[in-house]
Amino acid sequence: MQTLLTIIGIIALLAGVVFIGQGSGYFPYPASSFMISQTRWIYYGGGIAVVGVLLIVYARRYF
């Protein structure tokens, strides 16, 4: 269970960072993405990244 939660947490953290990068315009790939330079995706990505970190911490601490 610890391994599964850690993997899901890492995937969520990476997805959140990509969302933040696209929303801020620092990671404009693919060029036709609707997420590029859209501020709301920065917030969505931040939330997803926080959930990922919490999952990793929970998996490491309680299992």
C-alpha cells in the first residue's frame, strides 16, 4: 500500500508541476494547448501538487 500511494503521489506531484508550468507559460508544450498562459491552471496545478505531496507524506509516515 505504501508503494502504491507513493507512486500515485509522485504522479500527482509531477502532473501539478506540469499544469503550473503550462498555466504560467514556462512550459508551452504542445503549442496548441488550451492551458498555456491561463492563470486558473496555475491554481489547479498547485492544488494537484499539494495533494501529491500529502499522499507521499501520508504513505511514508503511516505505512
